[in-house]
Amino acid sequence: LRSGYTITTKASKGEEGSQISASADLSEFENRNNIDDQVFSAISKDGGIKVTVATTRNLVNDAMIMHTLTEVPADAVSRLMTCGLLMSNGMQSEQTVQLTLNGDGPLRGACAISNGKGEVRAYVGSPGIGLMPLKEAVGKGSVQVVKNHPEWNNPYNGITAIRTGDVDRDVGIYLAESEQRSCALAAATSIKGILCTAAGGYLVEQLPGVERETVSKVEQNLAQLVAEDGGDKLPTNLFLKGVTPVEIAQSILDGLDMQPLQQMLPKYTCECTEDRLFRALRLLPKEEVEDILTKEEKIEARCEFCGKVYRMGPDEVRERYAAATGDPAKDEDISPFA
């Protein structure tokens, strides 16, 4: 384990999670055979360790269909989305975490954006590359993390080098080096043909003031969990056996009196709109836009996150330019358009 974290225990019931009392019956968190995607978090009774576990098979299958992903890009996107959901758990609903892999491998990079409501979206540079080791597909480069909130004057930015190409290990290295957070992070994917059979991961975080005995107990429990999984894609073998996020959290916090915090149903949610397309257009030189309209007689763009195609004719573009006000550069969200 490797720093501090702010725990949020309040959430409205529904899509943004449900508030859970310490004495709650764990049956409300049942997810038989991991049929549903789920993000579950809990804390040790002494408040020293927080555990968040996610199963994301359905999200990955949706992304595979949406982006026509082959196995290796699907694995990269899966791990990145899972890491984002784990990192954003407990944050304010409007707060976002953007994870970007800028590698020089044939994958041509990948990006995932998640928020405190359990919403996530992602894309990869090359969705159809063939079979190869993930680290070879990712290549060398950097892991960039951007955290933002509508009320912040400036986003938080952090960056570290890609060391392994395994995605989750590199995100874990970022957390340790850039944010000085003491944690254990794992995310993986099991894919057969065109179907994701299991996906997800866990994040174990050491909180301020934790006792050394508590840390030692968690380390023992994690070693036992790794042995029970028995594979090199922890924790997918456990998910394939029907072990649920709640049960994984119980195993990690065994002997520490687990206190449930929150559960969420993660969703693949894209925020692309025609207005965002036009804002992206306004960032280009107007002469360049006019040149495109002259040659193509339309503006066409595809959202990298969901694949939706937007088209705008010359008259509509010019009318929008005439009515446009404000500075489009002040919106610091990543442009979703290719």
C-alpha cells in the first residue's frame, strides 16, 4: 500500500449512489454472477483503509460494439474506464477524472473520462489493431491525469511516464508518484472472440492515521486474494467464478469489520452535442472553416467517444458564426470530435 483520500459517505439514492448505514444488510448489494455492472466501496471500521471494487463487463461490451474494438484495444479501454471509475468514486457528482495514455505504440493512445456519478466514456486511437501484447500496443510515452470541477478556476493536471504499458499498473504508479497516494490498484479484462466475459478491478487506499497492524492485515488479505484468483489478469478469474465486488471487498477487509459506504451502477454516457461541435469549429481559423465548406459543402464530424456523426451545412454554419458570442476556448473539456 502507498497517501490520503477524502471519503464521501453521503449520496442521494439512485443513479448517484445510495447512502449506506454501517449496520446495513449486505443483501442489498448482491449482484448474482455479476449480471449487472457495479461499483461498490467500503471502509475498515477504524477508518484506515478504503476499498473500491468495480465490475464493468457490460460497459466493455457496449464500448466494443460502439467502437468496433478488437481484443487488444478493448482491453486497453476496459482497464482505463475501470481505473477512472475507481478513482472518481467518492468525488462530487460534477467532478471529473480524465485519464489519457499518450503512447507511441500502434494503439495510438487512449482516453477515458469519468465522474462522481459513475458515468464514463472512452475512446482509443486504433480500434482495430491485431493481437499483440498490451504493453507493445501502448508503447512508450506518458500517463496524463486531469481532474476538474465546474466551480474550479483551473483543473488539476498530473503526468508520469508509461513504465509498463499494462495501463492499470501505470495508473497506479501515477497515483504513487504524482499524488503520493498509498494504494493498490488492479484492473483487467477477459475477452473471448467478440465478447467480454469479465472486466473490472479494485482500488485499495491507505487513509491518514492508519495503524501499521491494519496495513499488514490488508497486505495478507491481498496476497490471499491473488492466490484465489490464480491468474495473471487479477481480478477477472474471481469475477468469472461469480465472486462479486462486495465479496472481494469483504476479502480485502477481512478481520477489519468492513463498513459499506456506497454502491453505484456505472453507465457509459457521452456528452457530445451539436453545440460542442460548433464550439470546436470556432477554435479553428475561420478561413480554414470556409475552405472546408467550399470544398466539401458541409461540415462533418464524428464523436470519438460514442461514434455519433454530426453534419452541418454552409448556411447553418454561417448563421451560427453570425450569432456566436463569448470565447469558445474558455471551455476546457476535451473535444470529443475527430
